[in-house]
Amino acid sequence: MGTPSSFARAMSSALRGAVDLPIPEGLVEACIDSGRPEARDAEATFREAYEHSLAGIDPARRARLGPATGHIAESAAAAILAESGWIPVEQFVAPLSGGHGIDLAMLTPDAERVFAIEVKGTLQERRWPRLSRRGLEQMSPAWLDKADNPGMAEQGFNADDLSGLVVLIQFRRRRWKAAATADFVDAVPITDVGQLDDPTWLV
């Protein structure tokens, strides 16, 4: 895995310092049903784990939960940001997540800056999800600019064009938290949802 970069350390520290905020009531439930037949079984399994726990789900069904969990987390994060006035630019549109690039790109409420957004969700009871450091570190400039990052390529973005936001969603606790970066060098924790209404304080 190697030694984490200074940016990875800064982002990890910012996420540890972020305040975990409540997921709005009913938001996750509204994100579960994509209406796609190919996602129905995975979404039903997600709902069972979300409403009860992972404990009663057999390993074979649990192994298929990852893509559905990722897509529902992305939808929930997009809805949370939209409530603060953020404007979607790019989102993985299939009912099951699993791409190899950014999850979302959104304009800030003043439409002045685009943020690349990485979303991580978990149904585990005792932990928060984290960014991957396998290969290229997620959300590093090299990862953003890699050839197989379709969300970046389709919009013609590169890392110099963007700021970044990492959103973690803890489904079992009904909580979320986030950290932002203006330059992919330093990172700051989100400690109040009001910070998202006007992120010019960051940029």
C-alpha cells in the first residue's frame, strides 16, 4: 500500500475532525429504489441491512451489497448537497455503483466552482468508510487525472480545474460527515452543514 502522501494524511485528519451530521429523515429510503430490475435484489438486501443489520444476511447476499451501497450513498450525498444549493454536473447514472472515477461533480451554489466528489458508504455498525490507497490514492491529483476516470474525461476536467469534497455516509448510524480541499494539498473538515451553503470560505 505504501506510505500515504501528505495530502492523504491531510484528508484523513480532516475527516477525523469533521462533525458527524444527521442524515435527513426519509432521505435514504427515497434513494433505495432505483426502479431498475437488475438492481432490485441488491436494493432489497440493502433495505434489510439498513433497517435491521447485516447480521442476518448470508455471506453470498452480503457480497453483492457493495455496488448498491455505493450507488445509494452517492444518491444520498447528492441530495444532501442539493439541499444546500449545489448543482449536479456529473453523476454515475446506473443503479449500481462500481466505476473507476469520481462519483459526482457538482457546482457550488454560486455556480463559480466545480467540486469533484468522492462518496463512501458503509452498513457496518462500528466503523466509518475510508478512501482507498490501493494503487493511486483516491482524490489525489494523479488519481483524478488518470485515463480511466470517466466522470473527469466526459466533462473535460483535470485536477487543476477543480476543488474536492469527500463525503462519508454511515448508514447504520444515520449519520454523514465530509471534508473539503481547495487545492488537493490541504484539507479542512466540515463541522456545520451551513458551511456548504457558501463554500467561498474554502476556495
